[in-house]
Amino acid sequence: MVAGDYLGYGRTENFASSNGAVLDTPHGYAAPARLALNQWALAGNWTVGRQAIVLNQAGGRIAYRFHARDLHLVMAPLAPGTSVRFRVRLDGQPPGPAHGTDVDEQGNGTLTDPRLYQLIRQPGPVSERTFEITFLEPGLQAYAFTFG
């Protein structure tokens, strides 16, 4: 794996949501229509903490513009034994054959344990893409993106 981006404010870079991050407080975010390479953004109600971001309401989304074969996200449920369903999109479409091991071809997955989730694994030539993950329930924290 190559370097990644931390999501907590203690070490984050390239955050592109309007008006920047509001620290340690629930806040509604909007993602810009376009992201530059290596920029990421939030949409929905999130709390940006020092080490992680926490989703406060269902429907929250993270978008990232990347150039790598693999895209992973380190995340965890807030409460042990709970799960959070999510949906992944690549350039606005289900990932199809570019889905990672933790997502089906339609982009569906479930967060169950604190760990690194492989969300995208592009076959063939690698190009610059826009990744989005939407969480269907609240109750999760996300720590970092990594790439391979």
C-alpha cells in the first residue's frame, strides 16, 4: 500500500468541503461538485474529531478523487457488535468489476468490525477516478484512506 490521507483533523490534508472543517462539533457538510486529484470531502452531518470523523445521521457521504489501483478505508462501528450498511460508487456508477473484496459489484457492503476495508480494486489500466461512499445508517467512525 502507498500513503494515504488521515481524516481526523490532527493529521488531515486536502479537505475540500465548503467552509472547511468544524472541529469536535456535529456539522452539516456539502461536497463540491468537482474534486481535484487527492482532494476529499464530506456531505451530510459529521463530527470531525482529532483522530477520526464520526457520522451523526444516515445518508452521510465521503467523496475522494484518487489515482491508484486500490482504495481502502479504515473504519469502525461506534458500538461493538453493531453494523452499518454502505454503498460505493466510482465516477457515479456501481463499481462493477472494480469492486474491492468488501463490496459487491453493485457497490454494497457492510461495516461490522474495526479494520481496513478494501472498497475499490481497479482491473486493467489505472486512471484518475472519483470514489464516493454513502452510509445508510449512522454509527461509524472513519480514520484514513490508503491506496495500493
